[in-house]
Amino acid sequence: MKPSLAPALSPAPVVAFLASLFLALTAAGVAAPAWAERADRDKPTNIEADHLVHDQAKRTSRFRGQVILTKGTLQIRADDLEVIEDDAGFQSASALGKPVRFRQKLEGRNEFIEGQSLRLNYDGRNEVVRLQQQAEVRRMVDGKSADLMQGDLIVYDARSDQYEVNRGAPGSAPGPTAENPTGRVRVVIQPKAPPPSR
């Protein structure tokens, strides 16, 4: 049986990280802004991992080995998740996986935002999310992929409500995938459904 979140561990850094991260990611939807399921904010955060090291003095929590974090409809899976809180109370986090995967339902719709990358970083002070290496964010409708963004680097700035998709850092090798063998930026936007006739 896998250990769960230690009772003595304050989940505040993890909760704040997730709330900011997934509001940011869902706002980065390709077609139109779409917000995370509001009820998720009031749900408990559950984390399972093979190992946890929490350092209260350094304000760090590191979960390793088949990390599964759930909060309502939100789920994140990673091999390694580290959350750090600075002196001002801002959280930053780094998740690694092959790949790191996330999924969350959109408010009032039968749609989900799903994404993955080999590395996910969140800077709470600057409100910036970075999906690095073979990054992908997609909107799922009725279990099928709708809108899609792919690149080696997807950066979302919550303050300016802007996102950027890049092939990768200058001089870095592209991150090809089966769907995108060139590793170049790829965006697919589905046409809007026509309004119902009267």
C-alpha cells in the first residue's frame, strides 16, 4: 500500500500551486477561455506517492514515485513533485515525469483540459507556468481531442493572460512526438459548432 500525505504536512503550498496552475492552464485553451470546475476549489487535496520528504525549516515538500495528486476533477500524475514556499509565501513547484500528465474538467461543460510534458514548472511569484519538453495541451470533448497545442515549450503568463508555444530553447534539440515528428509548434483549432436552428 502506498503512503498518503503525512498528517503533519501542511498542504497549503500544494493547494495554492494547483489552484494557480490549473486556472492558468485552462485559461490557455486555444479556442476560447475556459475555466476549471469551480467546485474543485472546495475539494480536499489527496496525494499518493512511494516516498515523501517534508522539510518544515526549508518549506519544501518532495513527493517521489508514482505521484498521484487529485483535487475534485483535477488529477496530476508525475514521477517526482517538489513544492517550495518562499519567505513571502509564494509557491513554486517542479514536476518531472515520462511524462507528467494532468487532467481537469471545465466548468459547466462535458469537456476536459488534458496536457503533458516531461517537465512542468510553476513560478508562483510571477504567475508563470512552463511545460517543457514534448509539451502538449488539448481540450477534450466527449472523450475526443478537439483543440490542441504542441511544442517543446509552452509558457503561460497568468498576469498578462498570454501564452507562448516554442519549438524549444535556442540551440536545443526539438522534442518530436508520434503526432508531431518534426517537433515544430503545432496548433489545431476546431471550427465552432453552428448555433442551433429555430
